[in-house]
Amino acid sequence: MASVDKILIGSPTYKTVVGNVTRVHKVVVGVPLSTVVIGPYADIDNIVGVDTTGKSEGGTFVYDSDTGNFIVTNITKLDVDGKTYPSDSAHSNILIRRSGTQGEPVILQQGEMAYSYLPDLATDGFGNGGDRLYIATGDNDNDGNSTKIDVIGGKYFTDLLNHQQGVLTPNSAVLVDGNKRVDNFLADSAGFTIVRSTDIFAETITLTASTIKATEATLADLNDVPYLSWSSITDTLIGYASGEEAFRTTRKNNTSGIEVQNFLDLTGDFTATGSASVGVDFDVDGITTLDSTTIDGDLTVTKNLFVLGETTNISTTELLIEDQQIVIADGTPTNQPQLADGAGIALGDSARPIAWIRYSNDGTNTPSWKFSDGIDVPFLQVPELVFDVIDCGKYA
């Protein structure tokens, strides 16, 4: 049993001492502080550790490690680091306005961005405005809202590009491959300055003013080509497999001519700026303009033939004309017959003819026909001769 050395009578009741053992019954530190009230005269400029020097509107408190104080700064540049991904370390979140129920936003401030993830299934480029990224670019109005909102991207557009390059894909953009080509191209109507193709397949092709150039062995199958203009011909051109339903042309052994190997049928104008050599029948049923043309076979013109050059040479042994009259000086007004003076027919050469028949009308004397070397006919019937003077000459 432990002995008691001493008992303190009248000592405080918070402890008991028995031998070398002291028992503490209660420890009183003080009254806990449950409420702190700062009076109306507290001054933030006098708080220890806070330096408000240079404070102004929009300023913020930042900790300055050099002074150990919180100081005021007006620096607007602020880096918000979202960290790298897929790291799950502590990071910052940058959020923009977004909606899954509305397309284009109605209210944004200048520079503010918004994204609509409302699905847009339209293929006409308009739709409900969903799946798009927006940014406000206009000046703010009196309410602080931008007056213009632009579309700058979004899933709607990236989906159009999400396919293999060089492969035409329905409801998608055209992406050419590394050779600037696409495997197929369909158009209801198209206009081209230059077309380069190995093969062209079409039910009907109509060219109104075009140039077809070929660098491959076979260019195209064509059914309807009203206008053709050839240039830079280097290889075989245009073939058609069904007899004479269309036409077939091939390159000649030179760099300027075109040789028609079988039937050529053109329903419109045919214009040749160089030589055109036709070894078979050449039927013209319209207007044809040729600068230089050699035709080895027959030439049949079913409509009018106009020659607008200076000289027309016909080197045939026989000239057949079904018309009952040959008209010379065509277009001479009937009230100005003197304009046809000198018109006629000459033999040999126009400037120095062997013989000639000419119409004479100087506007003063009586018009008449003149014959070189007189008139020699076996029979001349004149219903009436009128002479003012008959001079039979003199005799010795």
C-alpha cells in the first residue's frame, strides 16, 4: 500500500498529490472565443501583411514572396493552366457557354465563345445550328451584348471531312488525294476552263464553246457535240464504237491536222483555224467557217454557201448550174445601174483578158453591152432597126 507523504489541505481542487503521483482533475485554459466582431473603424490599409499601395479599380491581391506581403496588382495577363492530359493531377477548368437544346446563341459578349452540341442532321448546310462552335465578334450594344456572332467550327463541319482522301463520299466534303484527284465526280451542271481526263462516260455531252485536248490514247465517248475546236493535238482523239452513230477522229502524222477516218456529223458550226483534210464525204447542214480546207471527195452543201474571200478558184472540167441565170454585180440598186459599169465575163485573165463581154453604163450615155473583137454569129434576128444616118461610103 502506498504511503502518503503529505496532504495539502486547502489546496486547489484541480489536482491531488499522493506520494510521487499527481492527479490533475481539470485544466482551465480560458473562455473559448466564439464570435469575432470587427468594429466599423477597421482599416484594410493598416492590416499587417497587406500592402494596398497603388490600389485602383479592378486590382487584385497577390502574394509577393520578395516582401512576404499580399500586394495590389493591375496586371490583366493571367495564365490558367489546365495541365496536360490524360494526367489526372490537380488542374484548372476552362468552361465556355454551351447548350444541348439550342443552336445559335442569342446573347454573347464580344470575344465570348459558345458551343451547341444539339445534334444537327441536316445536309443542306443550314439545319438547326447545332454541332457548331460560335464566337461573338461584333461591338457590344447598350446592354453589353455583341451585335454579331460568327460560326468558327464544330462537329457539323469536321464530320464532313471524316473520310478517306480521294474517295467521293455522300453528304461529305470533297477531299482530293496526294495527286490532287478524286475517284468519282458527279454534277448536275458544271463549267470548266480546262478538263483533263483519261476516260469520260456520259449519256449526253453538249459543248457550246469548248476546246478538247488529249494526251491519252482514247479521250471520250460522245453522242452530241455541236461545237468543236481542236488545239495541241498529240495523240489519238475521240472514238465511238457503234458505227456511224457519232464520229471517230484520229491524229494525223503531223502536229496541226486532224484526219476523219469515218463518219463526222456536226449539228452546229464547225470552225477550223488550220488545215482540215477530209477523205470521205463531207456533208454540211449549217454554217461552216474554214480558213484552209482540202477536200479529196465530194462536198455536198444542203443550204447556202457563202465565200467571203477575195478570190474563188474552181478547177473543174465542167461547171453545172441549175439556175437559169448567172447574176453578176449582185446587190446593185435598180435606181443606180451605173454602179455595175464594167461588170461582165472575161476570158483568160481579169486584168488582161483574151476576150470579154462587159456592161457599159457611165450614167450619161445609153447603157449597152460591149463585146471585144466584135460580134460574129451565123444568124441574127432583129425585129426592128432604127438609124438616123445610113452612110454607105464612097466609090471611086
